[in-house]
Amino acid sequence: MSAASTGRWSALAAVARRNASRRNRGRGKPRKSKDTSEHDFRKSKSSLSKSREKVSAEEEKLLEKEDEAKITTRVDMADAKYVVEDHRNGDAKIELDANKRQFSGLTKEELMKYAEDPFWVRLRWFMFILFWALWLCMLAGAIAIIIRAPKCAPPAPKTWYEKGPLVDMSSVDNFDSLEAELPLLQRSQVQGIFTYVCKDTYEVLENPSCLQKFKDFVAKAKKHSIKVIVDLTANFVAKGHAWFALSENRTAGYEDYFVWGKGVDFGEDGKPNKPNEWVSTLDAPAWEYSDRRGEYYLHQYGVQEPDLNFTNPEVVRQFDGVLRLWMQAGADGIRLHNARQLIVNASLAPERPEAGRGGALGATHTQYAFWKHEQTSDQPALEAVLVHWAHIVDNTPPAAGLGETVFTLAEERRPELFMVRANLTFLRPSSAAPLRAADATELVERLRPRLPRWPAVQLVDEEGSDLLSFAAVLPAAPVLDFSQLEAEGNSSDASHFAQLAALRQDASIEHGAYSLAVVPGHGSDRPLVACARWKAGHTGFAAVYNPGVEAARANLTALSSLPDSLAIHHVSPAVKLYTNYTNNMAVSIDDVLVPPKSSVLLSYVPKTSVEN
């Protein structure tokens, strides 16, 4: 409020006080008449008027005209409130509501004063640092969440032997013949071969001359990008081997090199009877009597091939040396033949007959297929021996530490039974046994327990059967006989095999899901077998094989990932001659023509629901 306004209100307040004083003096005196009161009221009012005029005159004297011109007084009468205390005496007062005065803010000079104050400077820096510290903490937290959050690990890349194909060349008996086929193997994109380079497994311990020839061949095979897997049979040595003679004579240290059994009672020929009725793989008695030792020795194969005793640690160490020599010579792996019969039950308990589907129709007690062979195969101690040898193969230079050496078994008699019972993580790949594809239902039953472990699979049927396309899509390493490769190399369309080998590099084949099923075929009384492979965001592939002798039109609706329409991906020369199929030709899912003993390879876009 300005000085002028203050002066006016002070003068009014003085007049009010004087009037109040007069009233107070009048209290206690006798009340005057009505006329007297009215006269006093008019007199008081006249006096108040004169006082106001006097105050106005005094105000004008307080300020010079120039100063008064500089002062602008604005009284908002809305802020003024008249309060009547005693209406009989004419008392009244004026109140101003100071809360209604508006705040006009700080001036620039005042703001600058606070801006430069040390307290506010420190506060601003504190808030600035706190903001960036919190921002950096949030950034670090986001990075930590991204790094530590669980992620789907990329699938492990397939090794060379898992990609395949692999070719069984054990029928080629010399290095010169093997070397001549290396260009064909390279053109066909073969990853590795199996070869039986030394018929007597233990010969390398006394006569390692064949190792030098093997080293020379391996060096040439590497130049053609071909790896070499050596086939070995550890079960026996020839009867003329020095070990057998020493064991037969009970020479110290060699007494238990072979499986010996004492006879039971004596027969008509004066010799003791056989320890039991075990039958060899050749459908003959598995025991042979030694006059020199006076005991029977076990031979699950030929009479001239006595079984070594692998419960003897010294015998195990002898084969350890054989493995190291081959791996040091440059082998990329070992495939063992007849490994399930390496150890037998030391109690020589009798076998039980095979019953049900496992038994061979019409087999008698003198034949190998008649018995279960629970005492002569898949013994509990066998796994420890195989694990030991797998470790040697994987840790022998120059391939030590690479993790890509092969150690597997080549079995022909129901290999899936051994695989189900045993822990086969030490096998690389889990199996390499041939499977007959003549019956679709039986083939699916034998494939299903093996495929989850990505085995090596050799499919066989009648000579000339076209199994390549079907084998190429299986979640397994395809193993082919060399005769199949030779026929392909001599055909007019030699690129067929190479194209199937290239298909093995596709993501759907290497890491995709699979579905295996027996499917019906119109026009044939025999079912077909089909396999589909797919992966999210990639082309799906399917192959169907017809084991019958008549053409069939396959219905593939049992494979859930397939859409209604498929495309011919590639046709073999045999399929091309029999049908009018060409690459990328559209076919219906329930009407795929498959020639007899042939495979048809298709491609498709997987159904979204199944793909996810």
C-alpha cells in the first residue's frame, strides 16, 4: 500500500478514536431526549465531515504535487470490507484482505542472486550428478538383463561323420584300388570311408609294415578331403597265433588269455562233455576241445578263431596298443565288428530259447537264431571296456582333442536292443549297422529307437534298389555300399549323388524336426515308408520309399507338417525314366507316384502350426 493511502487511513482511524472517546464520556450520563439525540447526531455528522475535509487538506500538504504525480494508488474496493460493530452507535471499520494481493514473482536481479548462491549451485550439481548416475544404473541394468537372460543356444554344428555320407569300402582289399576311387569319392562329396586294411587285427603289434602303406594312403585321401575309418575285429586271433600256444601250454601270464571251460563228465569218446550247449554264429557248437590243455576253448566264430578273454586286463591292454598304432598312423576313427560278443558270462550258464517276434521262424536248437544269447553278448562289463577304448581313440595324437574322431560298432543282429539297454554316449556315431528296408513296418520299428541319437544308418534291400533319396533326409548319417556309389558314378546323371550330399548341409536336415511313418499306397498291397524334415523359416523336405515290386501312389497325410500340395525336389535317373516327374513339379499330398524299389524326394512349405 502507498504512503498516501496509509495517511488517509491513519486520519480516518484518528477520527474514529475521537468519536469513540466522546461516546465513552457520554456513557453514564442521563440519556437526552430524542430531539437532543438527533441534534447531537447531526452535530457529530457535521463534525465528521469537517474532520474529513481537514484530513484531506493535511494529506495534500504531506506530499508535493510532483511526488503525488509519481505515486499511483489503486485500491481495489473488492478487497475492502465494512464491518458494523454497533449499528445503534454508528460504529464501523474497514478491513482489507491482504491474501488477495497477487504475487508478481522474483525479478531478474533476485533470480541471479539465488542462481549464484553456493547452496543452490551445489544443489544443482547434486541433482545433475544424481540424474546421470541413475541413468547409467538403468543402462547397466538393461545390459545385465540382456546378457544374463536365458537364451536359446544355437544348435551344435554337425561333425563330418554326422553330415555324411559315409561309404563302406571294406570290400576293397588293397590300397591301390582304394586310391583309384578317391576322385569319384570327392566328386560325390563323401565325407569318409570305412576300410578293412588288415585282416589280422593284432598283426600290427609284431609286423607294423602295413602301417606305412596306410600312412601313404591317408595322406592322399586327405588331399581329396576324404577321412578314413579303420575296421577292426578284436574278438579273436588265429589258432596258430603265439598267444594261443602259450595259453594252451598254461605259460605264466597267458593262462587266461582265452576263454577256457572245463568239461562236464566224460563222453563215449573218453573226452569230457562240453561245458554247455552254446552255439556259434556259424550254427555249430561254440566249444572245441584242446588235448594239450585238457579243456575246451570258446569260439563264437570259426573253430580256427578262439575267443580272447577280455575280462583279463592284459588282453585289454594288447588291444589298447592296436588302437594307438592305427590312430597315430592317421586314422580318423575306428569301427569295431562283433563287439557285443567280446565278453561272456564267466559262470558259463546255459542260454534260453528266443521266443516271440525275436525268434527266427523254423530255427532249431542247433542254430544261433534259436537262442537269446543273454550269456554271450551285451554283458554288463562290456560297456566299461568300450568306454576305455573310446577314450584312447579320442585322445591319441594327431587327432587328440579335436572331438571329431569316430568310435562306433558295426552290428548286424538287432543292434537297437543293445542301444536301448546301454549308455551309448561314448559311441560316435551311436551305431553303424545295416538295416533291411524290404518291409516298411519293420524298418520304422528299428529306426525309431536309433534316430534320436543320430546314428550312422546303412539301408539295404534288393540289388539295384534306389534308397539314396530316402536315406538323405533321415536324421542320421547315411552309410552307402561302394557298389551303390560305383553305379552312380557310371550313370548318365552322375550329379544325383552329389546333389543329395549337398542337401545334407541344409538347416532342415541338420537341425530340423522329423516325422517317420508307415504310409499307405494305392495300387500296391504293401505299405510305404516316409520321412519328413522341417525347421522354422526353412524349406521342408520329405522322402518316401516303396519297398514293393509294384508302383504305388503314396498318401502322405500321416506326416502332419506337410501341406496339401508338394513339389518334386529332385528325381533320380530311375524315377525319371518311370514317371514324368520334373524338378519343382507340383503333386498332391495324397497322390505321389513312387516306382517300385525307388525313392521320391519332395520339398514343401511347412504348416505354420506344426512349424512353431
